Amino acid sequence: MDSQKQFKRRFSFEFFPPKTDQGKEKLQTVRDQLATVDPDFFSVTFGAGGSTRDRTIDTVLDLHRQGISTAPHLSCVGATRDSIAELLDLYKENGIQRIVALRGDLPSGMGASGELRYANELVSFIREHSGDTFNIEVAAYPEFHPQARNAEDDLKNFARKVEAGANSAITQYFFNPDSYFYFIDRLEKMGVTIPVVPGIMPIVNFSSLVRFSDMCGAEIPRWIRKQLEAYGDDSESIRKFGEDMITEMCQKLLDAGAPGLHFYTLNQSTTSVNIWNNLGLGLRNKIAF
């Protein structure tokens, strides 16, 4: 973990683009609540195969104009070089300075994967097209990508993204901090030393958590799963247990030198803010890396 201790901490919150006017109003409220803790940036997801393209653009630009740096997710699956270049130019013109570059998922029924197949190719293209305009974030998988052939291949894939020009990374969420520590140690042995910020998933609904985790390959440790099952429909107990458990995990990560936290908010603010307050983070000076 020594490589991570050299970086200043940064904190961020992730949203998905709302589908309805009601969803837009809710997100505005969530944004206002999370803005009170002065995060370094917000990020906005990009649907499989670019399915939320226009909504992502609108959400990113709306949030960015309100005064907090906002990073759009950009995936290459199903996209052409021209369509990606168009987005990069649009974001540059509007003062966006950070991109979360992902391979992305292929939507059901889509036969072609696009002109760029992997995230490292997307990172390379962004650098070729836009130079150093953007700080490029990439994904990291402490429990390894569910489609990776093995752990060694996954680590090499991550290194390729760094070699292509990635500045920093955000991890898939996890509930076992040792998986993060092990992942960082392996990267250090490979000479890969960019900031790798832990992705944090607040627990608010057990069934949703199981569904998300099954899709993305995040492991829910048995003791957590059993405790959440025991609460049944008691949402208040689930929320309180989740806040306490996630707070403890975040503190362990920060104490060990993790360079910040990235919260997957699911367009909700209460649990993330409660965890933030439990950690005593308060307001901080913003940083850039």
C-alpha cells in the first residue's frame, strides 16, 4: 500500500442519468445535499452500448454548470471512433476535465462490439485525439473482472490501461478490504503506481445489492449476507447495519493509505452523507490528480 500513500486524497460521488422529470428533480435534490460536503467531483454513468448517451450528456453538463467538476463515463462498446471523438470535443468545449473511460457492456441483441474493443484502446484513442485535455479514470477490479480468464490476465489488462495513458482508477465496489490491499500490492510489484480509489457501495436494500453484486461479480461475504437476510423487511436495521459496517471498512481503507473514496450513490444521498459524517471527513481543500 505504500504507493497509494503518496497521493492526496480525493472524494467523489457517482450518479446515473435520470429517465423522467421526477427523476431529474430528485437528482437535483441529491446533488444539492452531496454538494454540501464539497466533493472533488461527481461522475455520471453511461448506459450499455451508449444507451443513455443523450441523458448522460445532459446530466453531466447540468451538474458541471452548477459548480462542481463532473466526469462523464465513456464506454467504447458499440461506438465508433467518430462518435467518441464527437463526445470528447463536446466535453472539451464545455470545460469538462475528467473522463471515466470504460469498455462497457454489450446490450442484449447488439451484435457488434464497436471499433474499439477494450478500455486500453479507448484510453489510447482519447490521448491521441485530445492529448492531455482530460484526466482519465479507468476501472479496477480488486476481486478481478468477472470475464477475466485468470487473475494474472486481469492485472496485465489493468497495466495496459495505465500504459495507454490512464491517470488514476476507481475500483468496483467490494466488502472485503483485504482484496483491495492485495490488489494494490500486486500492482506495486508490477511497477504500477497510479492512484487507485476504492469504490464504495452504501447498503440500503438487500435484494438490490444481491442483484447488482451478481451482475458485476462483487462478493458479498457470507457473514454480511446472513446478517442482512436476518433483518428481512426491516429496512431501518438494514440501513443502520450497512452504515456502521461500511463506515468501519472505509476507515480501515483510509487508515491503510487509500487515496480517497468514490461512492456509488444510486442517486440517493442520505446513506452516503451519514457515512461521510461518521468518518468525520468534514470539508476539505479540493485536489487534482
